[in-house]
Amino acid sequence: MSNTWKIHMLTLISFLVGTSQFVISSSGDWIVHLAWNFRRRKADSN
């Protein structure tokens, strides 16, 4: 029983870590995209 519980915990932790890494990397791309568009818009208005 304790072995099964450990396996479930490890699976859950690895899933959470993978999900958070995916969210962080995709939000990082989104922030770069926003900053790039903002800079380009500023350059166009001048």
C-alpha cells in the first residue's frame, strides 16, 4: 500500500512540474510577443 502511494505521489508531482514548466514557457513567449508588438507600434507612431 505504501509503495502504491509513493508511486501516485511521484506521478502527481512530475505531472505538476511538467504542467508548470509548460505554462511558464508559453506565458514567457506571450510576454515576449506582447513586448515586441508594443515596441513595433511605438516605432510606427513616430
